[in-house]
Amino acid sequence: MNNNTEKMTVKILTNMAELESVREFWQKHNKHPYNDFDYYVLSSQIENNFIQPCIFVLYQNNTPITLLAAALRSSEIKWRFGYLSLFKSTVNSINVIYRGIYGDQSEKNCSILVKAILDILKKGEADICIFDHLKIDSTFYQTVKKIPKWRSRDKSDFDNPHRTLILENSFDKLYETLSKNTKSNIRKYRNRITKNFGDELNIKFYTKKDDIPLAVKSIESVAKKTYQRSLGAGFLNNEETLIKWEFLAQKNMLFNVVLFVREKPIAYWNWILYNKVAFSIATGYDPEYNYYHPGHYLLITCIEHFCNEAECKLIDYGFGEAQYKRMLGTEMWLESPVNIFAPNLKGFKLKVLKILTTGLSQFIISILEKLGILGFIKKVWRRKLSSK
């Protein structure tokens, strides 16, 4: 056992030449489009806040057995209470890519990697390590919550549902598996919008590089009216998005869908197709058409397409709760964002800010949920954000 431990080493890869040595191991284990090796390289070249790669690799006998994909970034953290931004912190952060931990994730290996992260934080090379979301039943999550001492440990919990939909090889087969209530809602929302707009409804798919200018124009006309735009989320019309879309189009991974009434775009859905999975990236609709549930209508159209025409086996809705995910989901697990704070004054300030915002926010949300008014408050808040 001791001999085996002596042969285990951690290396932190910080340049592209070093990264090439683990490309094969990385790609063998990766299952998410944002973690595709070439996508990571592209991101490192075009993202303004990207400082350098920060890839933790655990070797045994000079062979990689566990890899944690991250990047050192100059970040601005917005501490929110619900949708309201209260504070901002400018930090140097180690951002671990979502689902970017590969290979053997035994408790021992996870402990070695968490301690390696702590070493960087102790040296002052970063203020915080940010894990976008980790499965709360995973060994890595439990290790991150256990290994750091109190100054660095994240005490806030935020259990976030992550839902997926297993697809059939035809929409008719999938439809038969749905609950009676879900079938009723599909018919109701579809009839409501088609009876009002009929032949004026038109859906366009944008999947090629040449489609991108038209897609951007159509999607932006909707996205600028959404509450997500007020939060800096959803579709962002900038050069970085265009470059990434060109990359995805060249890899046959880009899938943008827009719903029109006559020539007016009223809803959009951005997807990435990767390894027979359709990943939901961003969606939005014109609040003027809220009564007609255009987003729901567009989603059903996308699901039909993925079942009948695309080689998709699964839809991944991403984390976060929504009615459509509950209605049209077959699997669910819980994830949580979690941090490791540097054991210094700045790290402690960041920890306090998270407790004051995330901790308090979750406490109040749980109360509103028990009272049965959380959904109503969210709708009102979103309407206000959309009207800005």
C-alpha cells in the first residue's frame, strides 16, 4: 500500500503543450460539450477573463488515473438574493468545469486533488475555487465538504435539481409514456397557440455556419426582452458567442430553433448536440406572448425532431427547476454549487458573503415554498425584470 502511494503524484498543467499529453484520457471520459478538449482550448483563446489552464492530474506510475479540468480566471462574482444582485467581488478563481472530473474518483484520489487545490489557495495564487455544480451524492462533493478546514470550507448548501428526458425512436412512442396530465397540457398549449395564429406560426432551424447571422438577429430580438437578459444570462450577443457557434457548427453540434408569428420571432431555444445527447443551453420568449406558452410549444417541436429525425437518445435540461422539466423529464438528481475559500482574509470575506446571500436566500425560499407562494413571486419578479 505504501509503495503504491509513493508512486502517485499530482501535476498541475498550465499551458497548452502540457495539456496535449492528457488529450486522449480527457476525451475518453468526457461526456459534456463544454468540456470537449478542443472547446476548452478555444475558450482559453477567446474568453477575456481566462488567465491560464489549471488542470490537476493524478498519476500512478506516470499514467493519469484522475483528472480535474479547471481554469484560473479573473472573475467577478455577483452575490445575489434571488434575482437581486447585492454585492460584487473581483477575484482570481480556480473555476472547475462542470462535470470536468474524470477517471477514478475514489475517496483517496478525491482527497489528494482537493488537497492540491488547497495548496494553491494557501499560496495566494487564487482567492477561491469554484465548482459550478457537483452531484451531492458524489464522492468528490463529500470530499470538498469535508477536507478543508473551517476557514476554507463551504457551509452553504443549495440543492439544485438536474433533469433529463430519455427519448424514444419516435415521438408517438414517447408521448404514450407521458402522464395523463402532461398529455393534457401538451394538447392545451398547442391548441391555444395554433387556434390563435394558425398558419402564421413558423419554426426555423439554424444549424450551419452560414445560418449564424440570421439566427443571431432573430434570437437577439427575443432575448433582449427576457428576464434572463437582465440577469446577464441566456443568449448573449457578443463576439465570444459567435466564435463558439462557428466552432459548434463546424462540428455539427449547433442546433438553434426559433418560433415566428409571421416574420416576428417570439421564442427561441439554443441546443448543443453532443454524443447523441441534446443539451439545453438557453431559451427565452417574448413576454407579450406569455399567455400562449410559446416556449412550451417550441420545446415539444424540438422533442419531436430529436425523436423522429435526429440521432438523439437523451435531452439534458441542465440544472435548475422549471415546470416543463418536471412535466417532460424522466430522470432527476440533485447538484449543488460549492466553493473552497482561500485561508486568508479575502477568502474569509468571500465565505461570509456567500453565507449572507446564498444561505439566507435558500432559507427564505424554503419558507416561501412551504407557504405555496414561491412560484407566484418568481413570476412577478421575472415580469419586472422583463420590462426593464
